[in-house]
Amino acid sequence: MLDTGPLEAPDGPSFSTQVQAAMATGVARGRQELFGLLCGVWLWVSAAEPSPTAPTGQNREGTPLQFRLAGYPRKHNEGRVEVFYNQEWGTICDDDFTLANAHVLCRHLGFVAATGWTHSAKYGKGTGRIWLDNLNCGGSEKSVVDCRSRGWGNSDCSHEEDAGVICKDERIAGFVDSNVIETEQSQVEELRLRPVVSHAKRPLPVTEGIVEVRYKNSWAQICDENWSSQNSRVVCGLLGFPAEKKVNRNFYRSFQQPISAHSLANKVSPLCWHLPLLESHRLYAQRHPLNYRLHSVSCLGNEAHLSLCSSQFYRGNATGACKGGMPVVVGCVLGPLFATGNAQKRQRQQRQGQKRIRLKGGARPGEGRVEVLKNNEWGTVCDDRWNLMSASVACRELGFGSAKEALTGARMGQGMGPVHMNEVQCAGSEKSLWSCPHKNITQEDCKHSEDAGVRCNIPYMGYETTIRLSMGRNRFEGRVEVARGAGSLTRSHPARWELGSGGAEAGETPGEPRWRAIASWSTGAYASSGLLESKWSSGWSTTEAMVACRQLGLGYAMHAVTETWYWDASNVTEMVLSGVKCAGHEMTLSHCQRHDTLTCRKTGPRFAAGVICSETASDLLLHAPLVQETAYIEDRPLHMLYCAAEENCLSSSARKANWPYGHRRLLRFSSQIHNNGRADFRPKAGRHSWVWHECHGHYHSMDIFTHYDLLTPNGTKVAEGHKASFCLEDTECQEDVGKRYECANFGEQGITVGCWDLYRHDIDCQWIDITDVRPGNYILQVVINPQNEVAESDFTNNAMKCSCKYDGHRIWVHSCHIGDALSEEASRRLEQYPGQLNNQVV
């Protein structure tokens, strides 16, 4: 072996170090090659497998997914769905999209469920990535992560296929708004008017005060720099007031300035008589320190929301902001529906002219289908180009604030009669909807399925704080309980009525609401003489339940419950109200009549009033032209009327007739009853309680479904009839509606939305017995659901009236119309009395 001697270490690292590095490099290179080989195999296997079953759980940074609604035009609970993934907002393709997908996405957004979904970028095309395609959810998944799809970012769609959702306008209880529509920092979400005079217990609503906007979790003020009346108009509209009014800014500015000793000593200040008040103002201002966040607000006056106006935000620490200025103070004019006393009288005098616009079919004040008056006939507005600007003009004309929502697609039920306006395009400053540019249309242009509606901003009255439902299965049902000590709501104590004496009773916490029930059966003012059983009367009906549900903000009344023993789990056993009688239009139960002296105070919870409310309701209307076209007289032999007599379909004189000889003279006509509401019309009683009539061989689901009356021009009833609902079914339906109810084989009875039930002129009891009627001029009146047994969204359109002329042999029926279809002037011309809406002869 040749000895070469020791190796000389060259400059730099030693040879052994180089060898070790080389070995490490080789091992690393080998590992990389092995890793690459494994990755290639994995990619090949992945390509051969089907698409992944679910998208990955979170963003790459591990943060939860975020969702928002976007696009225009839309409401707060609908829009294009966008998801924040991998630090980028993207959309979802509509391929294979279903309602089940919408349910999952709406829950992500904080809503309880979905009512629909849209395709083909209805809310406009999004930008950025299309994150999900071929999404396939079952509907019960807690997250979209659990649904099948092609995987994140794997899509063959364009933004013309962006999917949208329409969520049910009901929030998940306790949901944190982190995933709801993300608003920019420069957008105003919520606004309020804070009164400065804290000690004054004035009734709601607040009409004057400091304007505050919600900023994060607190309230902030707006600097009055360059503030204008147009700005005040927008603020008032947003708070539910139709117009703004001037305020004394010097009065509000004075309590921010210190009172000088000179003024105190000499009392020469013009404000010296205000000193105690100013001092209380200052104390109030000290308890609410100013926190300016918004300034340089500039509105045109036609905006539906303050966020649509140009403005600037103070950034960072706003200390020292608004130097030389003060918080914005706004005064608003109260609408006639909410005004009281002298203010109400003045507004009524100003609006004495015949109204030309109204809302129909809404459950709450300030919402409904828009109807306008033209040529003395009420008609609807087509929803083509219907937007917030035009809706706000309608709302302000009605005495409300600006529009919260512009509803399309007959969301408040379909109207009847003509469609008067189409493509209404208001600028926002018009005093009336008729002043806006619009098109006069024909029947071919628009159908009633396109009727426009509105939800207007209304002032906060605090009515819902004085009433509650207890022990129901859900928040829409339960026993009605009112807060004792409630009646006139105040700004400082909005949860009291003042019905009884003050002071807490035994076992009650002072200052807490004392809840009491309402008697559904009572004695006293409505009692009649006789036995004890005859003294009881049920005053709690659908009409009173309508007012209760309206006050609760829960929509329409589905049922008025008079016995609530199955809800008997509450500790509330004492009654506070009895004999409640409402007309149906009141906003609270405190506006209804009631007994002066409470009866049945200790009757127990069994006869406490209860309600079942619903967000939708049916709406029945009679097709008036068909009555006019089919009316005729028939002399029918008595031997053919035995079954009719058994059901009391003849006048009382028929009992004295020489049966089976002779005849009865009958005024016959057909009735076509439409359901134009938003829920199916169902009989009040279930099939288990329907009554079998052997003579006619059918069941009656309602004892009296319609009243038929013949009246003199002064309103005296000369003949009457009625029709029991032996068969409520879908005779015919609109093109896109399927029949659901059929009477054959003891089937379910009802009338589907968009369908109608036809009672032909040739069936028994479809008449009025006019045997004893003398020749003359009369009014034919037909009333559907006369006792309001079944809840509807609108009872005012249940009556139909026709003018009649009877010469003793023939009858002419003309000018048939729904009771509220014509103007007051036109109705007076047709009849000399206001008409009666029930069959009770007073």
C-alpha cells in the first residue's frame, strides 16, 4: 500500500466535513426522489378516483369559512351567495343546486331556513373565483363542508351561473353575526333617535333627539357639520316618520356650554329660566359621553337609508372630533296612524281629501299590497321596475317613513280588479305615487301575480313589550299574557300599561313586569239574565286574536283559543282583562273595548285566552261578475225542497206552507270563491268533527260558509239565505297551480292558494227565498266566512254587493262589486246605506 503521507487540509472546510455533506446531500436527494415518486402515485390514484365527497373544512389558515349575501336588487335575507375561502371571496355555481343546499347556506348566514333559491345570476354576476360547483346537500348538514361537491375551486362555470338564496326572515336564536353579510366599515347599519330630556316620561314614539348610529357594540354620534334638511328627511324616513321638522338647535347647544357666574348673579341670560332644566341636561350628557364617528353627511333627500348618502368616518381615536360643532339633532313629524290628540285632528284636517292609495293584505302596520284609486275604482300596481325609491314615495304618502322593502311577485297576496300602474319610476321627492312617471297598462302586460307591495319603516312604539305568549310549543302560539301596570307606554318605561294599581304583590320582584292572563269567557257587561250557564259568553274570537298577533309582531291569527288547559304549566293564574272586544284594525289590545270591572278574576287558567299565529293567511274573494251573469228566478215545487228545509235554507214562512203542494220563489246564482292569499283556506274544524247530513248525503265542514241577504236601500233585511260548506274543494286553479283538495271519498277540504271553489246555481241552498218579497229596488249582499271563523289576511273584501230591480216576475242584477273595490263616493251612489258585514239583525 503506497503511503502518501498525511493529507494537507485545503482552505475551507475539512475533507471529512465535505464527505459528510456529500453523503447528506445524497440522502436528501434520495428522499426527494422517493417522495416525488410517492406523490406521483398518489396523484395518479387521485385522478382515477371520483370527485371528493366534501370540500375541505376550513381556510388554509385554519379559520372558519365566512359567508355573505351580495348583489342588487335584494333584501337583507336574500342575494348572491359568496364564501370567503383561502383569503378570497368567491361564488357558488348553480349546477345541480337545490333547496336543500339553500337550507344549509341560510343557516350559515344565521337564518332558520330557506324559502327559495335563484339561478343564472339573478342578483348580478359576482367576481373572483367560483369556489363550489355541483354542490349536493341533503339539507340537514351543519355545514356546507359536509356536503358533496367537486371540491374547492374545481368548476366549469362562469359567473353567469352564480347561485343565490332566499332565506326565511327569521333569525337563529343567539346567532352571532360573524358570518352574516359583511358590511364595510363606512356603512351605517342601524340608527336611533335618543331623547335628551331623560326625566320626562312622555309616551312613545321619540320624535326629537340626538341621532346616533351603531358602531361595533356601542352607539356613536354624527357631527352636525354641513347637516341639511335633506339629511334629516332621510333619518326621519328611516325611523318611520313621513317628514322632518325644524328643531331649536340653540336649545340643544346651550346645555353643552357651561353656565357663567355672571348669568347666575345677574340673571340676565335669556336662558335663566331654563337653568334647572339645563343642569339636568348636562348631567344626562355626562352620563352619555359623546363619541363622534360620522361627519360630512350629504343626502339628496330621496335615499331609503343613511348608508346610501355620502359621508366620512372618523378614523382611529376620535377624541377632539367635531370641533366647534355638536351632535346632529333631528325632529320628525308623526304620521296620522300614530298621532294622538290635537296632532291627530290637525293631520286629519290636512288629509280630508279622498285618499288615493292604500295597503291591503298585510299583517303589520305599514306593510301590504299597494292599491291605488283611479276612476273611482281601486286597482293594483305592477312590479315591473318597482324599487325602494318608488316604494318610499308610497310609504310617505301613506303617513309612514321610507320603504324598508319593495316587494314583488304578489308577496302580500294577489288583488282583484284592474292593474292601474306599471313601470313606476319615482325620483323620491314626489308627494304622491300618481306624480311619478308610469305607464298605463292593459291586462296582457301584467297579471295579479305581479302585484307590488311594500314594507314601510314605522316608528317604534314598544307595543310588543306589554304582551307575551307562554307555554306554547313554539313562539307563534301560547296563552296570551299582558304586563299588569301597562297602557300608556313611556320612553323611560316602555314595558308598562297602567291597568291596575302600582306596587309589587307578594312573591313578585319590585320593578319587574307582573304578567296576567286574559279571560276568554266572561260575565258582566255581556251577560244575559237567566241561569248561570247562560251568563257565560265567549268574547275571545279571531278578531281579538288578530290584534294580539299584530301586537306581538307574529303575523296573522290562525286560531283564537278559548280553552288553554293544555297550556297549563305557567305560574300565571290571575286574570287582568275580561270582555275584550276588538274591531280588528287596532294595533294593541289596549285599544280595544273591555269590561270596566274585571270579572272571573280567579277562574283559573282553563278559560284564559290563547292564540296560534302564522306568518301567512288565506284571503277569500267572491268573483262578482259571475253572480251578475248567472242570477235568475226559479219557482221550485215544495216536494223538491224537503232537504233544503231540513237545512233551514228557506224563509220562515215556508213552515206554514201546504207541503208538499205549492212552490217557493228562489233567486238563484252561482258563487265562485277565490283564494288570493298566501296560505290555503281550511275549515276551522277537523274531519273528526264534521257533521253528516243524511238527506243530502254529505258532510258539512262549516255550518255557515256564506250569508245571502236581500236588503232594501236603507239596509232593512227582507230575505235571507245561507250556505253551509258541504264541500270546499279546488274546482279550478291557475295555470301553474295544482289542485290539492277534493271532497270525494271523504277527502280533505279546503281551497288552495291560486284556486277557486265553484258553487253552481243549480245546487241546493244556492239561493235566496224571495217568495214573500214585494216588487222594488233592492241590494243583494253575499258575505263569505261571515263569522270570521277562519283567519284571513283581509276580512274587508269578504262582502259583495249588487243592485237589483224586481218587478214581481223578473229580476235584474247589476253593478256587482266587492265591498271595498270602489271609492267611497262611488259606493254612496250605488247604495244609500253603508252596508252590513254580518247576518246579525240589531
